[in-house]
Amino acid sequence: MGSSPPTAEIFAIGNELLLGEVVDTNTPWLCRLLAGLGGRVRRAALLPDDVEVIRAELEGALRRKPDLVFTTGGLGPTEDDRTLMAVALATGRPLEEHPQALQMVAARYQDLAAAGYVASPELTPPRRKMALLPQGAVPLANPVGAAPGVLLPLEHTTLICLPGVPEEMKAIVQGALTPYLQSRFGKAGFAELRMLVDCGDESRLAPLLEDIQRQLPQVYIKSRARAFGPDVRLRIYLSATAPTPEEAHALVEEARRHLEERLAKDGIASEILNHG
Amino acid sequence: MGSSPPTAEIFAIGNELLLGEVVDTNTPWLCRLLAGLGGRVRRAALLPDDVEVIRAELEGALRRKPDLVFTTGGLGPTEDDRTLMAVALATGRPLEEHPQALQMVAARYQDLAAAGYVASPELTPPRRKMALLPQGAVPLANPVGAAPGVLLPLEHTTLICLPGVPEEMKAIVQGALTPYLQSRFGKAGFAELRMLVDCGDESRLAPLLEDIQRQLPQVYIKSRARAFGPDVRLRIYLSATAPTPEEAHALVEEARRHLEERLAKDGIASEILNHG
């Protein structure tokens, strides 16, 4: 990967997302995690439970050669859970019963049956389905639900398939996926700073922010207004991704100094909300 | 459009979305609205404030020829608001100052200046920028903020560009955009039903749901589990989109009858949560 920050794309899969029945909180959670590790999410999409659509999107993503592609959703026992079939088609890695994954699923249903949560631990076809992984994949233990996550290393990109239930998704990322993430991201860094500015008129700040953006193109500068008015204060976000956390922090600090100077010159007060 | 439901794609634009700093609630809101009108959202994406990325995505969407493409975000006065530039490049419709849009922006800043919310009503370059629309576009009045929305009719697709601030986005859709949506969607219909089922084991329900799905492919059937257990009940969503609301309702009702029969045969109790 050299010194440029690892790139990622994220696909959240499920018809319920495109019907607006469920708000996808997995993507922002993964975005924050990856930004915090020093990565850069280039693109995210919500996709229906349609093998051909998912396949086409994955093929498009793999052509762009990001370091990581995450999917969430579509790993469960029912026929409408089709993510891994789409992965198999997009990567040419046919689905095979993975012995370790089957063991994970079997152990889960034995526990559930022992606790009286399911009638029988029998590995019915829908349960076995959750152990069908693309050739060459590594299962990631799911301590909350039944379907293991999937890590599939490909030539340029590593594909990481996670369940759609947020608790399961997070438990896998914070558990079985952690060693992989640590090895992949090394000590790349991200820094962020939020400011409140005593100015309700974004158009007045625009030229000032543009000047600083030109001076420091590596820093991402964003203002956000929710309303106009004399009592309204704008929020300004400064963030940077760099090979190390120290470099990222130094870039953000430099942008802050420039910004505070310019604001002071215009008689605009500002306040730092938080450092990240 | 004939009798098939209008299709849509949605792009939410803003680096802050891919950093996970802001959760995109605009897309689910638009998805629910469009589903309720009888439309079908095929795909949604989160994109960075990068003209070339947005342009490529819009070009890809236009090749798929959905009836509607929505964008949210990137219409404001600052240089990082780049949505309309990307639209201009993707559609070959250069940006031009639109007299009616300029009037809207001017009126907004006159009101704001009169109320003391901004120092002057002067049409500075950042303010004028909000009146630069792609050739052939119609501005949509924004009663909450300064940047008008944009309606751009193209050969196969109508492009609708909305601000990213949720209050502004909703105000435009529920105001200036409503006559267009009514004329476009006619009386196409959507129906939905949610059930609670006394069964915590999704894998037990899977074969039963698959049978009903095969009998009624027009109905979208989805089960959702958040946990296992004897006290846990699964949620089942039945929904359908059809040329009229009556037809959509009849399809969902037929699926409900089949499902209740099958559940009763297996001794599983169920309860209807709501009809939509």
C-alpha cells in the first residue's frame, strides 16, 4: 500500500434500505472507524437483494482497485440473503461449504438449542447455507448471531462481508476482524477538529475558507450551516489523513491557525469544539 | 412510463457522509416517499465532493435510464459545493445564470438583510453561484435556505437536485416539487404490512417464506431478526408496488392469508402490526 492511506468502498445490502424502512447506520459507523484508522472511504452504496445488481456493483468496485470492499447484510439463512452468491459470481470464487464456518454455525445452534432458544441443533439446509463461503475465504466468528463474517483476499482488494444486524456487524469488526485491520492500517493516522464560528452567513465565510483550502489542499475543510441568523453559529470541520497520526494532527493545526487568524482579522469570534 | 412503477436512483453528496460525521437521513426519507408514491428506488450511493466521481456516477446512472435521479447536497455557496458542475459535465448542459433562480437568491438575501441576519443583501460571487443552473433546468423554490433546488428534464431521465440540509430538502420536495411528483406518479400504489411472529428462529421460517415468495413473486417478503430466544418474535414485512394502490393492497393481503395459514399449520402465532 505504500504511504498513501488505504482506500475502501462500502455496500449496504437489503431491499428494506431502499424502501426506507430501515436507516443504514452500518455505513456511517464503518466510515468513522476507517477514517479513525487513517483510511479513506471513497464511495458507499445501498443495494437491493438482487444478485445481478450486487454482482455488477462489486465488479465495478473491484475494477477501481480499492484496498478494501466492505459489504453489510445478506448473510443470513433465508433465500433473500444473496450477498455471498453475488461475491462468488463477481470474483469467480464458487461457494463451498467451509468446514470451520460450518463448525461455527453448528456450535451456535447447539448453544441455542441447549438454552431452549431453538427447537433443535440440527443443521437444516438454511443453517448450512450460512457456511457456504467463496473459495479462499476465511470465516470471521460472529459472537452475537449465527452467520459468520467473511474475509476474502483477492489480488488487489480484500473483500469483507459482514451481517446487516448492527450488533453482529460491530461485534465481528471489534473481535475477529481487529487483528487484520491492525496489520493492514499500521500506524496511518487521521485528525479532526470542529469549530464553532460566530457567523451565520456561509457565503461570507466562503472566500476565506477557499483561501485556506488552496494553501493546505491536504486538509479537508467543510462548513455546515443549518439556519441563518444573528444567533446562529456555523460549524467548521477540519480534518486530514496522513501517513502518521502526528502528521495528520500537524496539518489540522496549521489549518486552524490560518483560519483563526483570518477570522480574527474579520472580527469573527470562534471556538474550538473538539479535537479528534 | 406505461404501467411499470417509476424507477429512481439517489445520490447523497458530501465528504462528511463518507467520514461518518453525518448520517444520511435524506436517502431513507426519499426512499419512503417514493415507495409510498408507487416508485422503486433501485440504488443509492454516498459520494464525496469530487466533481469527477459525481460526474462518473451520474453518467452511469443515466445509462441505466431510471425515470428519476435525485441528488442531495452540494448546492451551497462554497467551492466544495460541486453537484451542479458535475451535472453540467455529465449531461452536456453548461451552467448558466438562471434569471428566476437569481431572483430567488436575491429575494432571500434581501429578506435576510432586512431581518438583520446578514450584513448586506449584495449578490456576492458565492451567492450568485447558487443561481448557476445547467442549461434547461427549472429552479425549485427553497423556502428554508438560500440555494434553490433544480429540476432538469433529460431524454429518459429527470434529474432532481436538492440541498443536503434535511429541512431544506423536505421543504422543496413538499412544496415546489409536489406538482411534478403528482403528475409523474399518477395513482401508482404501494402497500405494506408488518407482522410479528412468535418464533425466534429465522431458519425455521425460511422454507415457509420461500414457498410464499415463489407463489407471489410480485410481493416483497422480508423477515428480520435481531436476536434469538423463546421470547423473541420475528418481524415479517410484506410489501408490493402495483399500478394502483388497490392492486398493491390485494397482493399484500393474498400473501398475508397464505402466510397466516402456513404459520397456523406449524402452530406459530402471529400478529399484524400495521397496514400501510
